[in-house]
Amino acid sequence: MDRYAGFFVSNSKKKVVTIYIANQKEHHKTQTYKEEVLQFFKEYNIDYDESYLWS
């Protein structure tokens, strides 16, 4: 993987995030990194300029 993103999460989500990271390779067999990031932004109503995301 040559792309990454960093996010802060609350301590209450630590277990969920740990499980996600452990299963990330399997997860990305069904959803690309780009699809996942755009879904995340949509789900949390995050505005973004796509020209900054995939350069």
C-alpha cells in the first residue's frame, strides 16, 4: 500500500479500531482504499477537495 490516512479516534473506539487494523488486508479485498476514504467522508459529513486526495 502506498497511501495512508491518519485519524484520531476516541478511547471508547479503541477495540473497534484494533480489530479493523488486524483485518485490514482482508477488508481491502472487497473495498479499495479510495472507496473506503470516500465512504468515511460521506458517513461523517466531511467536506473535502478530491484534488488533494489522490495526487
